[in-house]
Amino acid sequence: MSDRDDKGRVATIFDVARLAGVSHQTVSRVLNDLPNVRPATRARVEQAIKQLRYVPSPAARALVTRRTRTLGLIVTGAPDYGPSSTALHFNEAARDARYSVITASMLETDAAVMRSAAELLVRQNVEAIVLIAAQRAALDALDGIELGVPLIAVASEDRGGMHRVWLDQYAGARLAVDHLVSLGHREIRHLGGPPNAMDAAERVRGWSAALAEHGLPAREPLLGDWTPGSGYVHGRVLARDAEMTAVFVSNDQMAIGVMHALAEAGLSVPDDVSIVGFDDIPEAAYVAPPLTTVRQDFDALGRAAMAGVLGVLGDDERLVPEPSVPDLIVRASTSAPSRDRVALTP
């Protein structure tokens, strides 16, 4: 906590719970001076409150008795395949657990709008809020806010004051690069997503680390906007790169655009250039050639978010599940580099 406190961050009930090694419900019991709290546990909580200089809100005091079986869900950014699929499976998992969900969706991650949405959900008496955050700004907007209910973030980056579930984007990117290296590729380019996208940043990091581990150069990545059109524009640039024999693309939609641009330039996939995408969207298996990609289990991610909710609401100190690693799905868009392309590589 010290690094974040030094920056003036206001402590929340969840910070107190984490420092004391108890659930937020136990902290609320102590705040309300309720029975059934062991003296040693009460002392740890009181010490944590003192250490963090925590000032409880009325909502935090009431947290222990609030049971409405209603959850809030905030989904930010464009309706892309990953976040939309995660939200769908979270709703299914909530229904299976006999919870209802109130959803707030927004294209922009304006801080004031985000906070207003969260406060509106709290006024609807939700027991917890799940945030599906594509951009860093979504976490920034709610970081350190005392909502009085647990906040579970579906996000690639960690924030100390939030519970979190995520898929390991870094490990998935390494799988893609390791596959290309195993085929014999040595000049592997990367088309990444937007700079403010947390998943994209983790995939760049995994691509760069894997290349470094194999002693290969990491050229400056190109950055797109997740759309096929963006992939097509950058694919035309990549088509002029005579040294490149493979491209790891940060999502399947952009990979499809890259493949179209390479075909227009007279280059064959995979004979001249191998392509690996990310996500395994339904169309990936049916493009020509079928796309090698990194499959993310969005069903499991949505259900992990609900498991995290049940963990914090059920006084379960395990809190949230461990992250899962995506799977590499090998199809026909990757092969060993052709001798002609290898000959061009110094």
C-alpha cells in the first residue's frame, strides 16, 4: 500500500481488508461493532484502519447487510468481439447463480461519465460491480473511489485497490512468436493495437520478450485500431518490407486486413509471409488460408468474473481465480519461410 498511499490515494474498505487479511464483510462487521468477530481478528482490522487512516463511508458501514442478488456491469469501449463475448458469458454465469445484472455500456472512458455510471449502479443497490475494461483510462476513472461495494475488474493490468480477473495476454503473445520461431522465421514483425489498450500493450510486451529470448531483433511495431481496414493499411506497408517473413498481428480482424493487403501486393500467405492473429474469432477458420491464431476463452473469462464476485461476496479469502493462458490454434496461414524470402534476410 505504501507506494500508492504516498501519492495521496484514499484508502478503501478493500485496502483495509487486504492489509488485515480478512474479507471486506469482516471489516464492515467491525465498523458496525457486530458480534461473531474473533478478538484477534477485530484487533487486526482496527490496526489496519489506523495504519491506513481509513475513514469509512455510510455505504461501507451498510455493506455487511446488503443482499439484493443484483450486480452491476460496466462495459467500456467499442463492441469488439472479446469484451462483448466476455460480457455475454458473465451474464450467463450470473443467471446460473440466480443473480440479475444491470449493464452500463459506453464507448468513451470519460472519468466523470464512468464515475456517474458506477454511482448510479450503487444507487440501484447492486451487491458488486464488474468492470470490463479495454482501456487504461477505465481503470484510472474508478481507481481509489469508495463505492461501498466490491469492484471486480476484467483487465490485463493490475491495480492495487481492485480485485481482478484476466487472460494472460503476455503468455499468449509468446506462444505466437515461439511458434513462428520454431518454423524458422527470424524477421518477425508485429502489428499491435491502440496504444491505450491494455491487452495490446501486453501482447507487444510478450512479442518483444520472446524475440529477445531467441536472440532476434524486435523492430518498431506498427499500431492499428483493431479493425480490418487498419490491418489493410498497415499490411500495405508490411508488403514493402523485403526482410520480413512473418507477422504477429494483435487481433484477427487486423490480421484479415493484412492478408488482403499482402495478396494485393502479389505475396502469398504462408509461402511468402506467415501470419498469426489473436482471439480466434468465428471467421478465423474460414478465411483463405485459415488463420493461425491465439484462442482466448471468453466463456471462461466471463465465468471467472462471476466466480470473483461470488468469492468476495461469500467471505471467501481466495477472492478471484488464477488467470488462464490462451491456446495456440495452428492453421494454414503459417509455414516455414520460403528460401527466396530467407535469402533476402541478412
